[in-house]
Amino acid sequence: MPDNPVDDSEPLPAPRILPGPAHLWQYPAHDLIAWQPQGVLDDRLLDEIGEWLCTIEKASPPEKRFVDFSQLTEVALRTNHLFEFARKRAEQFAGITPVKSALFSKDWVGFGIARMYESLMRGTPIDVRAFRDRVTAAIWLDVPAEVLNLEDKPAHSH
């Protein structure tokens, strides 16, 4: 008589919380890291993201990324800082397997920043796309759309 390890009420594999910024999920079954920054996206937070990305890229092969700007209360990035960040990311990532990175924002300011980053990263191994709708982002990342809702409670990785 088989034990029934499948829980039908939990159709998606549970994500894990990763060390790094708050509100970060890893979905190993989908090769996806999702992050939902909260509060103010400023130069300091952008630099922390860059440092964290370098750390995970050294530790394991690149995974697809989804960044959800829906919980930001303010965007206070200096444009020249975004240019510098994009240049650094392209240099740090050189020679590594290409990665897809979807940036989601319904807000026009967040979407504008995402589009600017998308254009700055064109021609690098980091394939960035800006989205105003999660379903389109999910199709592009080849993951189930419900995963990008980021509503599930991740388990802490130990």
C-alpha cells in the first residue's frame, strides 16, 4: 500500500527562501529565482542586488530570474547609477551561460526603469525583458503563471 506523498492541495513544488535580500524565493523545479523588493528602490538597494547576484552566480549555474516591482513604494534611482550597474553586470557576467531575467511592474515608473535596463543589457548574456503582465512574463520564462504570483510561503533553506 503506497504512502501518498503527493498533496493535491499543493500542486506546485514549494519554493525555498535563499540567503540574500528579503522576499527572495527559489523554485528549483523551474530553475527560477524570484525576488520581490519592498519599499524604496534606490542606488544602495540596487548595489546590494548586484553583490548578491555575483555571489549566487559564482556558487551555481545561472537560473531564470523574475523581479516583481509591485511592492515598491518609491523608485529613487539615479539614471547614471543604473547605467553603471548595467555596465558592471555585463562585465561580471561575461563568459557565463546566458540567463533570462524578467522584470515586472504595473507601475509606469518601475516599468520605465525595467525597459531602460532591458535596453542597456541588449547584446549581453543577460537577456532582460520588461513586462507589465505576469502571464506574458511566465510564458517568456517558461514557468507556470501561478508561480509568478509569489503568493506561496517558501520554506527556509538550511
